[in-house]
Amino acid sequence: MREEDPGKEYATAYIALGSNLQGDARLGIIEEAISELGRCLGPILGTSCLYETVPAFDVCPKGVVHDVFHPFYLNAVVKLRTPITDPWYVLEILKNLEAKTGRPLPTPEDMEAALNDCTSSGEATNEDVPGQGNKGASRKGDWKEALKKDKYVRGAPRLLDLDLLFFDKNGRSVVIHPDVRPVDKQWPLTLPHPRIITRNFVLFPLCDLDPEYIHPVEGMSVKELLRINLERRRIHLLNAAEEARQTQELAAKTNSETSGDHIACSHRCAPPASLHFVHNYRIDGSLAIPRRCFAATTEELWTLGGDAGIVDTLLYIEDVKTHADQIIKVGGEEALSEVQRTQLLRLQRLEKTLREEHPLKLMGILNVSPDSFTDHFSASVDEAVAAAEAMVTDGADVVDVGGEATNPFRVAGEVPLAVERERVVPVVQKILDKLGNRVIISVDTMKAEVARDAVTAGADWVNDQTGESRKGGEGDPLSFVVGNSTTVVLMHKRGTPDTFDGYQDYDDVVHEVGSWLASMSEALQRGGVGRWRILADPGLGISKNPEQSFELVRGVHGIRQMLPTGIPQLLGFSRKRLVGWGVGESAQDRKGPPTTATVEGRRWGGAAIAAWCAANTDAVTVVRTHDVKDTRLVRDVTERIQGVKSTINLMEKEPDMAPLYSFW
């Protein structure tokens, strides 16, 4: 982070980022934009969570049909400190970054022509993905040229959208009215951004950063504004349901008064009973609750926050599918454009993923160090890959490859860099070759060089084992993570494996561990790492005695409250001494590596902790385990007991979601 000049004036900017083109590349575009913002404007102070949002049509001009086949957005907000105190100049930089990313801005003539074209043809925008049957693009040139002419239709797909939300100078939020613009400024500017108060995809990320921030015009906090918008959502859905009911009654009455061909026609022509039929959807991105995401990879986004975050997404997908069915009934399969069919397939895949997704994910432990105290050491690359493949078959979402044991029973001293690299990197490469994107690959290390080489070879995560003993500099794994869009696990520990047992002095273990994890998470964000890339691991059994470790298990909700909103936790307890203590092993048995008999007891004890984690997924997202199949079975049964999937149906019937977000 750059040092500030004490004699210089600084401003604080809140900037929204969005992208809905290029499919799996959306997150990469946003993360690159955050890096550019840091370079062009000033240091990042914090990032929000990442959200996936259904299309919003709140600023489409009247007379324009809303294209429900728009691809979904990814949205986030960053807070940064800048020496540029002129908000118009900041806006100009944002516009230039948009143009650099592939969104050149139109002339007034372009905007008028685009609006006339859209209203006369009935098409809201150019559609979906470049190079895939984009009718608008073929009519006007390539897709980038088409986007130039679509700026006026604000719902248009775009590579990057940057909005200045708030701008603070001298401790005050700047207010600029829309009719005020210096003659030398190219772009109109309103501050605060005029649509903050009506957009959940902006209010949710703002609440992640500063829920108590006071909107200078509304005189309310963003948290209060979100509550108001959630109430607007509830009323809107109730009205849509009533409209659908009346439509259904009208259709039934029409059917009862007709017969033969007229009956068939009424079924075909009547608006779908389940839809708010003015625009063929019940809710758009402004009012919908966005899906909070964790970036398992740049392409694979896990849902955080439970089913409340996917209900509106599923609702929108259902409406798009119904709308597509109506188009096909009237005009046949060919009535859907290639782009519409492509987007429909994407939505169907996303729907399947969301309905089948487990809130608790499983990380399988793959040791390639002979110092491992378990029976999972793999002595050759092929043996390691076979073990990884077995874990994936058993249900592992992540395979964690470790070339340096951290248990207190291994050979004393640190594993040399060259040795650890040789153990880890070939295994990562071979797993990637064999399994591809079937599994997420993590590397468990304390060395930046191993992290870098493993990620280059195909690893997705860096499971950083440095803890409080980090020295900083180029040898720190976090120095690699910053600037490399890599998901990271922050694990708390003190000392080294040789000295762990001498670092168990805590006044309040939950508070001290939680505070350290929060501090490190905030430091990573200041380095430009998105909050969606960070996992927190309290380090059970590592520089903690068994009682302290179980206190941390019980305290995961307290740690969650200390962490920046939306940062998930990972717990690693598998076969450790703390589990042996929990199942009643003697102190003598816990002094050495576990035996076959003690491993069996620890498996059962670990299953109990896994069940507890599966019942507390509002705080725990990943468990790290040697026993993937056992843990999967325990998780699945726990979900059945809780009725995890049935809650989606209940939430679809109850539009009041405000109580679920009271923790702000």
C-alpha cells in the first residue's frame, strides 16, 4: 500500500463494478479492473463480496421490450483512497477504463440511432455473447461496434461497467445535482449515484463494506435503505402473484366459455399463469436478492449465505424457461435465436447446479510427504493421482496437495524448497491432466515459490500455512497471492511444527484467532485481493491444545462476526490429537503418531465434528478431511435432517427475506 503524503488532500471513493459478457471471464474482467483502479486512482481500502445478479431493466427506455435472455451480471463494490479530489476527473478515469476493456462510449447521434432502432424493432439490445449469432451485431458490424451504439439502452450486455456511487472529501459525502456540470466536463455526474437506493445489487455490496454509511440525500444508512428495498421486493412479488392469480382465473373463465379449437388457442395465447406478464418475468435485478458467491476458481462460483441467496435467481430462470416455451409454442424451435438457445442452456445448467449444490464443501487431504502421520502418503506421482481420483469419486470438491508435513511427529526442521517443489508440482500437473476441471486443486505450503510454481502448474488455491510466523517479503505465499487472482486459505498458527506445543497461551482463543484472521483478511483486501477469494482457517490443533480447539469449533459464529462479512471458514480437524482427546484417548496415546486403533476412533470423532459443521454452514463452508466418503455421507444425512433443499420451496412462497439479513 502506497504511503500518503501528509500534506496532500485525499478523497474516498466507492465504485461499483459489473460485467455480464464473456461468460466465465466475467470475474477475471472485474479483478483486472480492480487492479487498474488501484493503479490509476489509489490504494484499495476494501472490497465487497461478489454477487451474481439477474438482469436489471430499471433504466430501459419506455417502449423497449425487456430482453430476458440477457446474461447474468457479476457485481461488486470497492472502496479506495485517492489523491484525485475532483469527482469529474475520477469519472473520466472510469470511462476510460471501460473503453480500454472494450466498451467505447457512443456519440449523442449513436445513442439516438440506437434508441430509434430498438424501439422500432422491439429488441432491447444486442444479445448475449459476442460471436454467437448476435443478430444486432451482424446488423451493425462486430459486437464491439454494436456495443458502442447500445450505450443508451442501459440494460445492454457489457464487458465492464463502472459507476461512482459515493465520493467523500473532508469527511463529507459529496452531493452533485444532475443539472450541475462545469462546461469543461465531458460526462454528466450525479452524486450520490441516483439509483443506489433502488438496486439490491448495489445495496448488498455496500452493506458488506459500510452498512452504517449515511446517504447524504436520503439521510439514512445503506443498511436502512436495503431494508426498504427488501420491503419493496416483498410487495412487488405479492402484487405479481396476485396479478398471476387474476390472469389464471381469466384464462380459466375463457376456457370454460369456449370449446374445440378455441380452447387450444386460449391455452396457447394466454399469458403464462405464473408470470408477471407485462415483461415475462416476476422480478428483475434491481429488486432481486443477488446470489453471494465465493470464487472457488475464476469460473466456478460457490453460493454463500444459504438458499435465501438463490431463490430469486431460480425464480428468474423459471420465468425465462416459461417465456422460451411460449415462444416455441407459437413459432416453433426456430423462433428462438441461437443466442437465446445458448443462454437458455446456460440457465438450465445453472439451475441444476444451484439446486444440487451442497452448502458444506469437502477438501480431501493428499499428502506427498513421507512425514505424514496418516495412511494417505503417496510415494509416487501416479499413486498420488490415483488417490486424488478416488477422493473425487468419493465426493471431494477440493484436493489439497501438501509436500511438507506440519504434524509434531515428523522429522525436525524445514523441508528444503527444492524438495517440496519436486514433491508437489508434478502431482499438481498430473492431477490437472487426469481430472481437468472435475476438481479444485489446492497447494498446502509455507513457501511463495512453491505456491507460484504449483499455481503455474494448475493449482487453484494456495492453502497458506505460514500463520503468525510469516516474515513478509517475496518468500511469503501471500506476496504471490496479491495480484495473481488466486484463492487463498488463511490459517492461524503460531510457531513451527517443532514448537507448536509451546505457543498455546491465549487469554481468549476465539477472540485472538478471530481478530488475527480478520486483520489478515483486511490486509489482503488492501492489497487488491477480492473478499470472494479469501477463506479463514482457525487452525484447529495447531498451536492450540484440545480444549482450545473445541472452543474454536464452538466459536465459529463468533469468528464469523469478527471477519469481514461474507468470508467463509474452513475447519481442519481430521485425525488430529484434538479428536483423540474428544473420543477419550489417553494422554500417552496422543504423544505419538496415531495407531490403527486410534485412527478408527478419530474417524468416528471426526464424523461428529463434520455433522456439526454441516449443521452450521452459516459459519463453516469447507471441511478438510482424510476420510472423504465418510464425511460426505455424514454431511448428506445431516442435510436430510435439516431439510436443506426443502427450504427453497418454503422461501419461494414467502417473499419476506428481510429477517435473514439482520446481521448487518
